[in-house]
Amino acid sequence: MSEGVSSLLRFRQSQTVRYVVAVIAAAIALATGRALQPVLGDYIAYVAIFPALAFCAWYCGLGPSVLAAVLCLLGLKFWFISPVHSFNFVTLSQAFDVFAALLAAAAIVAMGEARRRENEALRLSHGDLEERVRQRTAQLDTANDSLRRLTASLMQLQDDERRRIARELHDSVGQSLAALAMNLTAVGTDVERLHQTAKTIADSATLVQEMNKEVRTISYLLHPPLLDEAGLVSALRWYIDGFSQRSKIQVLLEVDDDFGRLSRELETGIFRTVQECLTNIHRHSGSDTAKILLSRSSSGVLLQVEDEGRGFSPEKLEQTGGTPGVGIRGMRERLRQLGGSLKISSNPRGTVIEARLPFAVSSTAAA
């Protein structure tokens, strides 16, 4: 269709071609009238020239239309009005007929030219509008690309900050608490004869040990060392065991035997996804069990998390676009930065969250 429009524009822009086409249209109209004259009479020539004039006025422009009108009127007199082959009028009625045809031709040319100019102005306006739409679309694409890069950078910074905080808690605060526990133990040994003081110190040492344990737990939850050292599967088993003990929810983990290691970005993204899913099950679903399926294929990784809780209502899923909660929206964005996707299926019998990630990390995530 665009090729046809381009051909029409080239035709309108070529002045010589427009004049040639106008002459041809006038010749065809006169030849048609001449051919039909024996059957339909002399007035068929008047009828035949008007479509030709309308065509010229619509497509060829003002100059070619005037030329076509002059040729048609001269042809009418020369071939159809007696005496034929002459430009002389015998009666006033003949001159009046030609004059009426001239007025009709002028009206057709004027209306066609007005319509043609309106179409030309409309075409120019349409072209300008398309150009502005292309510019605005390019600006919007640039803004969206910048937003995606910013989101990827923020998530990367968040993971790096969690890793740094976890290291600081483990290396600095944890060691200080361990040293304090040793000092308190030594003091308790020295003052064993003071029963009450020893008991107080022993209680304090127990509290310190509990605090040390809590700090280590928080440090591991922020960024488990197993995730970097032993890989995703070991980190998931450690996290699920601790989660089951804290929440009393029985979690079944099914992983391929030959799952192996993934890139740091993929392992972190999958681990955070499992964390968010289990947290939502504990807070909202009311389910006593959960099942996690983790598998890999030649194209990527598949993660499925199922529960038997109350689920999300269809109305809530529809109102939030299928992503209830800020946590799940962040999880969906994290997976999208890795080139993956998130699908949620929920009903009163439970919820299934399915995440798919390719092995190749997108350029946006890498940024």
C-alpha cells in the first residue's frame, strides 16, 4: 500500500506527466463519445467528457484540468456539432450548448481543485503528525530504557549492600560478641564462690550466645555464605530447614540430581524468589505445607512454588494485574531484569507461582 501511495505522489509531482495524462484523458473521452455517437446520439459526447474532466481535476491539478477542458470543448465542436470539422457555429443554440458545457467544466475543475488542495493539506498534516508520533515514541523508548537500567542498577546495589552488611555482621559484630562471651566466661570462673554473681554472669553469657546466634541468622538470611561457596541448592536446603523450624510449615524441595551451579545473578535471583514466596505463604496463605520444584533444561531454569492455602481472590488478581503485594511486584521486576518471567495461578485451594529464567542474562540485567 505504501508503494502505491509513493507512486501516486510521484505522479502528482511530475508536471509533464500530469499534462500528458490530461491530454490522454481528453482524447479517450472524445474517442468514447465518437464511438457511442451512432448508438446514443450527439449528446453522449457531453456525457463522456465530464468523467475525464473530474479525473483530471482530482489527480492532475489546475493547469492540466484547464487544458483537458479546452481540448474537450474544441473536440465537441470539431467532431460532434455541425458543421463538423469546423469551429463555426450555425445557430445560437449550438453556441449556448458549448457555453453551458464550458460552465459545467469550469465548475468540475474548480470543485476538483478545491478537493485536491484539501487532500494535499490533509496529507501534509498527516505526515507531520506521524513524524511527531515517531519522535515521541523514540523519546518514550529512551526513557523506558533508562528506567530499566536504573532498576537493574538499584537491584544490583541492593544485593551488593546485603552482601556487605552480612559480611560486616559476621566478621565484626559476631567476633566482638564471641570475645565478650569468652570474657564473661572467664569472669564467671573467677567468681564461682559468689553464687549469685556467677548465676547472673551465666545468664548474661547465655544472652550473649543467643544474640550471637541471632546475628549469625540475620547475617545468613541477608546473604547466606553457602550461596557463594556451595551454590544455590545447598543454600536453599539450609534456608528451607531453618524456615520450617521457625514457621512450622513443612516444605518439600525437589531438585534435579545434576542441577549444578549457575551464574551468580541467576542463583541470587532464584534464592530471593524462594525467600519471597515462602514469606508470603507464612504471612498470608495459612497453608501447612509447601512444595518447591527446581529444574533446568537446555533453554533455562524452571522454579515452581506451590501451597495449599486460601489463595488470592480473582477480583484481587484482576485489580492488581495478577501481582498482589509490593514484594511480588519487586520479585517480578527482578526476574524480568534477568530475562525471565513470573506467572501466578491462584484459587481457594492454593497458589502456584512459576518462574522461568534463561541461562543468558539480558544486557539490561548485566548493566
